[in-house]
Amino acid sequence: MTLLAGGVTVIAASFLGGVTGFGYSLVAAPLLLLLGFPLPFVVTVNLALACVTRVSVAYRFRADLNVGRATGLIAGSVPGLWLGVTLLTTVDESAIKLGAGLVAMVVVVLLWRAASAPPPKPLPGAPVVAGLAGGFLGAATSLNGVAPVLLLARDKAPPRSVLADLALYFVASNAIGLAILTAQGALATDALFPTFLLWLPGSLAANWAGTVVGPRLPEAVFRRVTLAIVFVAGAVTALTA
């Protein structure tokens, strides 16, 4: 029953992830933890599912890709992933979840207050920093979308650009993260075989449906939904600590 409940959770999270471009792990991670799956298991299966389901999204929205921003996110994520795996294997699970949840909530509140302001000037090196933070949170908790999406929300990037940039980031960064987990002996193999294979078909279908809905949302609504999902996910993550 737990495996079935996890599959339903993944389908719902994949749809939201398709709509927003990033929401999969933010929704799936807290709910899977509430179902009793251990943190290393959740990190492994979420990185794998988000990687595979975003391949088609990256291809479909390639014309809207901001190459410089996506490249910065991916490059910055590499050292962050290594640090995150180190944290995952050495620090108490509850402390990791509490810290990640609180940080996400605080940043969302700050961005929400600035939502009505015009787009600020781009910060030099901001994608690399966001990638570093995203990689760190991704390897430690699978919440690797928090920092990149907050950067995109700050820049008020259009929905199709958000989908494109985050899709390429998730494909590349998650693949690297799984390799680092394997190299450091932190990969939960039972999360891949058979769980990943069982959950993948539903995740692919739901993610595709979400990508049909997402680009049709008005930009203001898209940004509010984005920030609301991050805040709720941060709160649930903290409460599960």
C-alpha cells in the first residue's frame, strides 16, 4: 500500500512539476517522507524521476532556452551536489529537513513582497550561485528546484523560459547528482529497482499533461503559483523534521 500511495503522490507531483517546471520534487519529497520513505530513498528516486521526465520538456521548449542562465545553473550545481551528498551522509536527517524548509519559506516571503516591482537588474554570477544552492539542496533533500526557481521568479522570466531552463538544469544536474551519490556510496538502489521503474510511466504521463497547461497560464498567475508551491513545500518539509 505504501508503494501504491507513493505512486499516486508521484503522479500528482509530476503534473504540478509539468505546470510550473520545477514543482515535482518540492511536492513529492515532503509527501514521500510523510509516507515513511527514508531521506536517501527519496533523494535517489526524485533525482532519477525528475531527470528522465524533463528530457522531453527540454527538447520541446529548446527555442525558449536561455543558454547562459541554464549553463550557469548546471555548472554551479556540481560543487553543490558534492557538498549535499556529504551532508546527507553525515548530518541528522531531521536537521537537514528543518533547515531546508525554513530557508525556502523565508526566501519566498521576501520575493512575494517584491512581486509587484519591475524586474531588477540581473546579478552577475547569480545563476552559478543559484545552481550551487540548488545542487546542495538537491543532493541533501532532493529540493534542487528551490534556488533556481527563486532566481527565475526574481528575474520575472516568462513561463516558457522557466520550463526550458529548468528542464535542462534538471536533466544535467540530476544525472551528475546520481553519479556523485553512487561514487560516495549514498545511492539507495532499492529506490531505482523496482520503485523508479514502477513509478516512471505515470510520472511521464502526468508531467506531459502539466506542460500543456503551464504555458497557458497568465504570467502573474504563474509567478504566484510558483511562489505558493515553494512556500507550502518548505513548510511541510520543516514540519516533517
